[in-house]
Amino acid sequence: MARVISVAAMMLVALCAYAGQPRVIIEKRFTVPSGEAFTVNLKLEKGEYIRGHLKSKAAIEAAFMNQEGLVRHVAGTGDKEAWIYFAAPAPGDYRLVVRAANPVDEVQLDLETVPLLTASAVRTPEMMSPFIQRAHEALINGKSADEVWNRLIASGTPVIESAEDLPDGQLEPMQRLVTFLWRGAKDRVLLFGGPGYEHDPLFRLANTDIWFRSYVMPDDTRMSYLLAPDVPQVDGSAREQRVAILATAQRDPENPDYWSPTGSSDIYSVRSVLELENAPSDHLLAGQGAVTEPFRFQLHSERLGNTRNVAIWVPEGVGVAGDGRVPLAIFFDGDDYLSKVPAPRILDHLIRAGDIPPVVAVFVSNPDRRARNSELPCNEDFADFMALELLPFVSDRTGFSFSGGTTLLAGASFGGLAAACTAFRYPDQFGLVLSQSGSFWWSPPEDERPEWLNERFVESPRLPLHFYLSAGRFETDFGESGILNANRQLEQILRVKGYPVRLEEFSAGHDYFHWRATLGRGLVYLLGTL
């Protein structure tokens, strides 16, 4: 004989209307004799949400039924455990029916109803920030959104709180709680370039048009970001949806600190910046008189079948060593290392300070983005171009010759990967590798394993190479394994193999604003002892 537990409609409706935690419908252990059923009767409104867990010591079957019959299977033949998620497709009477082909001496069923928002309600997530908590309380107590917003932004954005501002134990002394804010969006706001690779959504504050999101960050964080209100919901591929953020991503209007990577001044071209009190110094970027302009050329590659811009920078006072050679530094993504990262100015500062010897610098640009994506990730033809075409071209144009032991390859992201890949293929020509957030997670499409280059270094004998690696502590979600983890793995491999190597981790993401401030550290490490 089937056993039945009924849940009154009035009780269930009351539970669903409760604006709080989920409420238990049933927590019960029971037996199911062979051929019989255990049934929970539910009276549900359309869309009401039930969830739970079913576990037994033998195989069972379970399903939601209505008057017309089967609505949804929960556990099938052979299952001993099932998680239950059910939203009523229509109002009416439902049954959760548990059956057993053979006697089951113990079944545990936990079932609860989950409160839903009304059409006009907005869920406010957990608010770590006391500043945001006070704003929320003010709204509940009748303060207008205008009053609350003006108080929130009174000291500018993002809002920064320290351990003294929060209850004991929530923050360590070297951490800060950083809250990003936006006002005016209708549907959503995304954070572009925040402490992670994903475009994190901000949360609506109560029923206002104020949006917020808080992060715990180290007090040496240095990063740039944009905020994107009401990003278009694209009817297209996942990538099309992702890049749609660029349609509205703009500077934070309440943050007075910003940076223009391109030199443009409109709100979509400049990036807001966050520099906490112990962020790395950017003193090498400061103006100190005129810097020698690079000579600009076009170089056609027979191997690659394309033409690219190449800039050669020769500082004043560059001297020839006893063997007739001079140090050389080659930068991938050359346009970016001449603009977003003013490498000639950084080099000039370091040379004038005596931190590095005078070096010739070469900036190798990409013909286009498609070429960049195909050439920089460990392309043997591109490495051949670097060794067999670019080096003779630079020597011919400058009149200098170069030694592999004092020739440096530098780049960021795919450029950092290219630096290591090219040096791996031609270690006698390129002995120094400087990688900023190198994409060592990369593998060829036909290889399912991540970190392809890391494996090559495991398998090969030690080469005459010297490495400086850096990565951001926020770069944990980029690529298959994350840039941070892939760099940590490569550093360990190189160290075990006996390579001179340094890995520095910074509180930053995948961000030229951070790379421009920390490039000098790698240059000094690799070139400072020449």
C-alpha cells in the first residue's frame, strides 16, 4: 500500500512568499517495499521551485507526476542517489513518487521550497562592505536614491575599506575591500578588466538604479578597468556576446584617475585605474626630457609571406663591446610597447641611472590581429623569421652585431609565449627571455593537453637561456589552466632543470597598465649584470 504525505497549499504558498531562506517541506527516512511507492503530494503554482536530495541503499526510481501522468524523471532504474530540481510548469496538483523494484530498507528524502522574487523585487546579495550596508539601510529607512548615491561617491570611486572598517577577522592588515559602483543602468552592469578574466556583473542595490560589487584585494594592487552598462544582449555566438561588452564599456565617471592607452580622450578610450597604497612604482614612466625617437622600417618576410613595421631604437652613447657586439632587446607587439608601454622611455631611464648598459631596442609589430594569433603562439616559421631574417636586418641597418647571450626577447601574453618559444628554438641567438603574463597555458589545437611549451622544456636538455617571468595574481581564469598557474609550473620546471629564472607575481590582471609599471624590473634582472 502506497504511503502519502500531503503538503497543504496554504502552507506551501506561504513558504514561497517568505523573503528569506529556503523552507523545508520534508526531511524523512522511510522504507519502500517491493512494488509499492512512497508519495509526496504537492499543490504548486506555476513556476514554484522545489529542490532536494534523494538517497537510498538500493536502486530506486522517482518522478514528478500530475493528473495527466509523468512530468519529469528524478531517478531512473539503477540510481541510488539523485538531486532534485523542479519548477512547476503549470499550476496544479503534483506528486513526487518513489518506487523500488526490490525492497529498500532505508531511503532519505530532503525536500524544500525556495523563495522566489516577485516581478518587482530585486535580490540584494550579501554585502561585505559596511559602507554598502549603511547605504542599503538608508534606503530601507526612506532615504532617496539620490541622497544615498551622493554619499556613496562623496570620496570618489572605487570605495576602499581597510581592516579597521570591517568586523574583526574579515580582512587581513595587508588587504583592502574595494567596491566598484555605477548608477543609471536599467538591466545590468559588467566590470571589464577587473580582478579576473571574466566580465563580472555588478549587483543592484535594493530597487534602485545603483549597482555595486566588492572584492578583497591585496594593498599592492595596480590595475585598470572599465564599466559597461546595459551591454547589448546579442543573438549570436558566445564570442559575439562576449565582445558586445565593448559597445558600452567606458571609464568610471566617479573615479578621477584614468589612463589613455591610445592617447584618445573620450570616455570609451580611457581606462579608469586603481592603485592601492603599496602598488609598484611607475617612476620609470615619468618624463625626463626628450627620448631618442626610433627609426622606422618595413620588413617583408619571404618565410611568412607578409610585411610588418619594425622600429629600431638606438640610445645615445651605445658602445661596442670588445668583441664588436652590443646588447639587444627585441619586443613583440611592437606598437603596444611603443605606446601603451613606453619602452624607449623606460630603457632611457634605466640606462641613465646605470641600472642597465646602453642597449639597442627593436619593436616588431604584427601585420594584423590574425597574423598575431597565428605567429606568436610557438610558430616555427615565425621563429625562423626572427633568427634568419630579422636579426640580419637589424644588424644591417645599425651596423652592429649581436651575441645570443646578450640578446633579449620580451613580450606580454602571446608575446611572452613567443619570447620563450623563439628562444627555445634558437637558444644560441636569443639567450634572455622576459615574459609578462605569458600565455603558457597554450597548446596547439590538435593537442588536448595544456602547457605545450612547458612540456617541451621538461623533455629537452638544458639550454643556454635565462628567464624573467611575471604574472598577475588575478590571472587565474585565463585559458585552460590560467596564466598564473601555468607560469608557476614553468618556473618550477625551469628551476628543477637548472635554468636561471625569476618569477614575480603582482596583484594585477591581464593589463598593460600593470605591465608598463613592472617592465623595468625584468629588464634590470636580465640586463643589469651584463
